[in-house]
Amino acid sequence: MDRTIAIIVSEPGPLPGQSNRSSGNFSTEWFGGAHRMLVEVTVDGQVDESVIFNIAEDRSGNDSTKASDVRHNTELSYIESNSLYICKTRCPSNKNFTVTIKPYQ
């Protein structure tokens, strides 16, 4: 049984007072290891392949983009950080969506 790396609920657009950020911070750091990650995206519990977003790292000064144009079934190299967030979201349904990041072999 695989452990989930992270589950994030994101707004369909920027949070109040933000220009790009649509979620709070989440961590992958606790998971450890050089794994690959698989992204699942759902809206109202159903897979949604139309949602596209970036993953950035919250840093002092300029935040850095760690993954661009992420969507359901995107495979990523393991990103180790305790301050990642969802940003630059394109969500046609204009509903909150859930991102589940799982290890991928």
C-alpha cells in the first residue's frame, strides 16, 4: 500500500490579496527519498483533466516554479520542500479542486 505524499485543496483562482497563489503551503519533505510523483486532480470527487496549474516554492524574495502545466496524471520528479503551493491555476469549472500527490515507481 502506497502512502500519499500530499493532498491539497485549491481555489480555482488566486487567493484574496494574491496575484497567482491559489492554495496554502504543503509539504513533501517528510516523505523523503528520490521518488517520482504522480498527480491526481479531482473536482467534486471526479477526475478532472481540464484543470491545469503550476507548483511553486514559497521562498523569501522571489518564489521559484518547481513544475509547470501540471494536470491529472502528470508524472513529476520528486520535489522535496516544506513550502510548496498551487498557483497560476486554470480551472474551467471555477470550483475548488483537490490535488493528490502519490509516489510513482
